Amino acid sequence: MEHQQTPISPEMTFPQQHHSDEEFKRRVRKTTILLSIITVIELGIGLTIYTIHKGPDPSHMLVLMFKGMVCILTLAKAYYIVSVFMHLGDEIRNMIMSVVVPLMLFIWFIAAFLWDGNSYKNLRNSYDKHFEEKKIEQKSGGGH
Amino acid sequence: MMWYFLMSDAFTFGAFLISYGSIRFSQNFWADPNVVFNALPGAGHKNLPLAFVSVMTFILIISSVTMVLGVHAGHKGDRKGVIKWLLWTILGGIAFLSCQAWEWHHLITGEHAVLADGKIELIGQTMGGNPWGRLVDGTAVTDALKNTSVQTLASMVHEHHADMNMTDLLKMPQDKLIGMIDLAETHIREKGPIAFGGYFFGITGFHGFHVFSGVIINIVMLIMTWKGVFDRRGHYLMIEKAGLYWHFVDLVWVFVFLCFYLI
């Protein structure tokens, strides 16, 4: 890894690497194909969830599992977009950390608020009879 | 600095999506995305879940790739290359926005039969309500049909018998119209959770606005490149920053796609 002597601009925060043109193109092509494949798999899972819903006895556990898989695949996609297309992976380490560490807040953010929503639902189901009725109707009749 | 702006923007989008998730978790029923998003331009009433949105997703991914190539051309100081790839990226952005305009239009104007207050109504997907509640059938529907206006019944018949003239249908008596409605084919639902419309249009609209401003930024970059501003400056760093913004828009779409269309 060779560093250029004169930085082009003070805002340039990543070491200037001398990627060969060939290597760059290979990397972009690889990432594009990878993103496309992940998207196709996601769509496949989406359609699988649809057929499970249409089926006679939708298994909620299975649907939840597939939804979890799509979430993981999306995170993988996000990683490739950020690290290759936005080349955050090539920046200096402190720069990466100053962007990624604050984003850790999302872990608490997501968990806390989904939990909160879920608890609101449970409370209403226990104490608000009108709300509870709707839930029972939904389970007995129709579905999707 | 661009990175810190993008980080703050990520929190804005994150907060929107999490608030949507929180409301969704608090409901006993939520609209199934495969039922809501099943149309494709030119395909009429065919049921094609996920088809159109996958086109939109690929358009955005490809435009992100052309932006990478544009930024790379900028590193090499290749003015023609930058112009070429920026043009493709702008085209991708405009294509995406057009798709979104069609989708919104289709959702708002496409009317679906819902059972509300003991009668059937035709409503589209708007901020005030959505027609994607749970399916109703049996006596509830037959009772509700008797209370439904001739106007609504005529529209429902017209949907499946496009050969019949609307003015003729409107002259028919109510019970005859009811007899013409094929109950096996008409999926009548309850109204779904109201919050869906606000969140869907709010979040995809906010994202669409980002795409729009990204296209404007890219057009400005294109003009500056054209005039040789970056050649005189000696570097193409501005293209780099516009590229970061554009990739961020793609990144946000990945999550919007996940939250609204897949799960």
C-alpha cells in the first residue's frame, strides 16, 4: 500500500491507493453481481412468505424465520454498499469508527421501540375488550 | 463532512422506520405487502406481487454502480468518462422517480371494495384509510350489499364486466346489480390500520425527495464537469461527494424496501 505524497485536498481522509484499473473493475463487477444475487434471494423469500400466507395453515414461526433471513440479507447488502461503493472500507480507521460507533445507537433504538409497540399491543389486548375482540375475529375468520 | 451529514440523515430515516415498526408491532393486524403491492404497469388486474418494486430496486442498484464508475473516472481525471456515467446515473434516478410516481398514482386512485358501517364502499390507499384489512365473507357481505348505493354496485360490476356501459349499469335496479357481482372473485375486506398510509407515503415520499435532490445535485455536477470547472480545480472531489450522497439514497432504499415490501 503506497501513500501519495501530496494529498489532493485536506478533506481527503483515506490513503490514496494505487488500485489498478483492472482490479477496480473486477471489484465493482463482483459487488454488483453480489448485490443482485442477494436481491433476487430476498425476492424469492418474499414470494415464499406470500405462498405460506395463502396456504391453508400459515405457520407463524416459519414466516418469522424467513423475515429474519431477509433482515440479515439486507444488512449484508448495506455492508457491501457502504464499504465498497462508498469505500468507507478504504478510509482510515479513526474515520470509520467515528461514523460506525454512533450508529450503534440503532441497536438500542430498534429493540426499545419495537418492544414498546409490542407491549402496548399486549396491554390493550388485556385491558381493552374492544381491541381484544378484533384479535379473536381475525384468528377465526379469513386471514389473508 | 459529507459522512457526518449522511450519518445524521441515517438517524432521521432510522427514526421514521422505527416509529413505523413500533406502530406496526402495536397492532393485531397489518396489511400484507404482497396484497398491497401487486400491480405492474400495463399488466391490468393481474396479481404480480413484488414484480414492480424489484424493477425499482434494480434501477437504483444499477444507477449506484454507474455512479461508482463515474467517481472512478473522476479519480483518473477522465472528463468524458465522468460525463458519460453521470448521464446514466441521472437517467436511472429519473426512471426511479417515474416508477414511484406511477406506483403512488396507482395506490391512490385504484379503488377496492371494503365493508364499513354495514355497507360496501370503494376506497383507494390514502392517508385517511386503507382497503387492506382482513377478508370478510358470508352473510356479512350479503347483508352489506343490500345497503350499498347503486353507484358503488355499478362500479363493482363494471370492474369485472368492462364491456358494459357505466350509464346502462347505473339505470339497473339494485337487486339485479347485486346478482351480477361474482362474490368468489371480489375480495371484500375490512378497512386496515389507518397509520399504514401516512407511514408509507411519508417515508417513501421522503426517500423520493432525496432521490429528487440527488438527481438535481448530479445535474449540477454534470454541468460543472461539462464546463471544465473540475479540470481547472485539478481534482474531482465534488463528484466523490455527490457520489456518496447518491449511494446513501440507494442504501436507504434497501431498508425501505425491506420494511415496506418484504416483511
